[in-house]
Amino acid sequence: MPALAVLCACGRYADFTLPILRPAREITYKVSSVSRPLLIRGATGSWDSVDVLNPSVITWRDTYYNLYSGFDGHTWRTGVATSSDGLVWSKGGMIVAPQSYPVAWDSSYIAANGSALAFHDKLFYWYQAGRPPRIGLAQSANGFGWAKLVRPVLDTGPRGSFDERGAADPDVVSFGDFLYMYYLGQDRAHRQTIGVARSRDGVVWTKLRSNPVLEPGAPGQFDERGVGEPAVWAAFGWYWMLYTGRDHHEWRRIGLARSHDGVRWDKLGVIFAGTAAWNRQVVCDPSVIEENGVVRVWYGGGDVPRPDEHIDGQIGLFTLTPQPVRGSAP
């Protein structure tokens, strides 16, 4: 796989917000789900035979692209699937993998858990790799041939920071003049929170000085063990974030938060928990597309309560339909 050279700008911090939004009206979201998995594990021995998780779904050139993570029991890689409707998917094979030689920064067991975005008439894909985990970038002109930058574009933070021991699970969105990356940070106590960085070109990133922007819940809450895997969009004068919360038993559910500025977030609680046999113990990794007000959410589900892999992971879909709050202004 070809690589592109890039200079990595590390240690960049600033105070910023996303463009300030003004609420248009008070709404809530009604949840409905597709009970069966839409993208399933591959055949025994294939690169995605053990887990299929972490969808990143976008529409590009009248086609849905799903850059998803596959695990074979040893290595996480990224594959691509395409669809005309977001429901029936055709796998197109593995596209991003760890380097095979040990001197590369991404030569560990993972090159996955990423975020895709159409940008400057190309597809950009920011992905997690390395030990400790950091975030790299691959680019494609057609969705199937990819070139990776040779260095990470978002590194871990300094001693004592919220992301000192890891930067992972990116979600990149575009608002105004900037791209914004929401991502999981892990500190030296293995505490997992969510932070944000911004960039004009997707390569050089500046982290928010006051990170993190979303923290775990109190003991007994569904997200007491950590938060991560953000998915952000804007609607009805709010920024909305779906995120994965881990509880004491490593059950995972998806929560919802909202914000006026993309930095100060209010949690609204659990919005989706698995109820089918295949996703009863784990729902995670949301990826969103808003279409005519309705938010489609592709997600990973599993039936084994573990924080990482070997969860019999497959990919499903639920939808969020906006509903006016009774008594609010139209």
C-alpha cells in the first residue's frame, strides 16, 4: 500500500468552539431499530471472521460507503462495503491494514476504528493505530485504493493530559471553515473520556486546551467505566453527540448529549440499548447520517460483554426520528 509523506505538527493547543448554534425548537428523538444485523462476519479464516464493528458510513457519488473494522482473532483491519440504500451491503474487501515491518508507527495489531469523510473531492479516512494508539490518515480517489500518510496526524498528549496514553476512535465532521475531530482519550489511570481537535486540512490538528469535553458518569451510571466512540451532527439549532458508555459489567450502550457550541455538552441519558440476542450486551460505535431530519445510525453490536474484541460483533441500524417536546414553541 503506498504511503504519502507528511510533517506531523505535535503539541498544538488553542481555545475554540464550534460555530455557535441557536436552538430553533425543542425536540426529542424517537428510536426505532432494525433488529437483524446488516453486515455480518466473514467466513472462517477471513480477515473479518471474528468481529465486524466500527462502521463509518458516508454517501459519496450517489453511493453509501461503509468503512468498517474487521478482526480475525489477531489483527484489526479496515474494509469497505457499498450499498444503494444503506440496508443491503456488498463487501469490497480489506483496504487499510497495519504495516508489516516493525519500524512503522502503525505496525501493531490495529489499523481500524476510523472515520470517513468526503473532502476536496477525495475520501479521507482517519483511523486508530499503533501502541500507544494514535490517529493516522489515509486518502483515496475512488474508495478502494488508499494511500496512508507515513506519520500519525494526531498524537498522544503530554504527561498528565487526558490523552497521555492514547488517542483513538475519531469522528471527523465539517462545520464552517474547520474540520473537527472528536476522539477518545485515555490517561495514565486508563480513564477514557472524549476530547476535540480542529483542522483546516485534515492533517494538521489543534487540540482544545480545556479537553476533555465529555467525561464518564457517576458510579452506577451506564457510562461509569468510560465514554468513547463519538458521532456528532447538527440539527434544530443543536449539536448532538451519540457516544458509547461502558458500565461496571462492561455492558455497552449508546447515550445522547447535546450542545450549543460543541464544547460544553449536556448528557440526555441512554438512547439505545440492545434487545436482540445478537446485540443484547453490547451496542457501540455509532455512525450517523441525517436524511430529511431523520438520523440513521449504523452501529456495532455483540453478545459478549468485553471492552474490545471477541464479542461476536456485527453491524446493525437504528433510526432517530425528531419529535417536538410537548409545550415547546413550534
